[in-house]
Amino acid sequence: MSPEAIDFIIKIVPEPSVSLRKPDPTARFRAREEAASAVSNHFHYLFDFLSIR
């Protein structure tokens, strides 16, 4: 993935820890982990699909 695409995604995705009630120091880390796993799942399925063809 190009650095431009990563910058674009970072700009679009809102800050995870916006809640005013209770700041959660692990929210940003969790959001980053979830995003990374979503991206890796996406590529995993994409490569599975391409290898089937």
C-alpha cells in the first residue's frame, strides 16, 4: 500500500478516543490493532480468491 493511501486513510478515520466521559489510553492501540487485522483479512481473502482462479 502506498504512503499516500495510508495518509488518506489516517485522515478519513476519526480519532478513536473521542469519548468525553472516560479517556481510554488503550483505545488508540485497540483501534490500530482492529484496523491492521481488517486490512490483513482483506488481503488474505484477496489472495485466496486470486489463488483459486
